[in-house]
Amino acid sequence: MIYGYGRCSTNESKQDINRQIRELKDAGADEIIVEYEHGDAQTKKQLSMLLDVAQPGDTIITPEVSRLSRSTQQLCELIDIIKRKRLRLVIVGSITVDCRNGEIDPMSQAFIQMSAVFAELELSIIRARVKSGMANAKAKGKKIGRPQTKKEDIPAAFMKHYAAFMDGKMNVSELARVCGLSRPTVYKYLKMME
């Protein structure tokens, strides 16, 4: 079986994962697994599930090393799993790590580890630039962060269903679903309504 794995850091409304899906299909993936999780997150549920179901001899394709992880340590741990499970990892247009015989050749190991270092470096550079930009904006007197939400900013959909929630006809999860909001946002609005 040939699995494709794609990942974006934020949700589908903020990042388009379709480029990765197209590349994975073009590379021959039979089944494509995608998730929205930060690159250095300790747990990537879909990737963990994929590694659990993959059988010896299977191939995992991903568009870039950074899709698997932006942590050198995590990527090294991932390669150990691939080696132990006798899988093949293909980074589209870049590196193939073939561990179907239970081994990894030294050159592939070196290249994948170097790629992990660069993916982690890229994340560190992005974070440093954001931090610097925020400090610069703050020094210029600009307000950092989202504007404070006021009661009049609460969406009409929430207000429409608020009475039903207060009457016990729906719980927080149902209220979030019918309003098209996240649970933390619903909790924020509920606190504002108190």
C-alpha cells in the first residue's frame, strides 16, 4: 500500500492543503491522510494512526520533510519507527528512505537528518521574525493581538440559539455546532453574556 501524508499548521480556512494532496496523488499515493497540526507538536494523531496501520513493505509519501516534523528529534524517532516497521519513506522529488529490509543506508540517514535540521531551523527563523516584527510594531505604538471582543460583536447565530442553551435544550457542543463556532469561542461568548 502507498500512503500519502500531508499536514498544515492551521485549519482549512487558513491554509490550503490541496497542493499537497495533488502532489501526493501525482506521486502515486493510494490513500491520502491529512491533518492540521503544528510541525513541532508532540502528537500528530493522523500521522500516528498512519504509522500504526502501515504494514511491512508499505510506502509513505510526503511532499516535504517539514510535513512530517519540524523537530530533528521527532524526525529521528519517526525514522526509527519506519526502520522497525520495515517501511519505505519517500519525500517527493527529494529523498527516499527504504527500510523494507529493516536497515537504513548511512547516506539516506545523513540526508534525512540534515533535512530535519533545516526544517527545524526554518521554524526557528519564522518564530524569530514574528517576535521581532511584534516588538517593532509595539515600539511604534501599535496594539498587538486581536482586538477586544465586545458584546455587540457576538454573531447573530449565537444570539439566536443562546436562549435554547440557557433553557437546557442544547449543550455547549451542540451550540458550537449549530453556530459554526469552536467550543472555546462559545465559552468566551457565554462568559461575556453573564
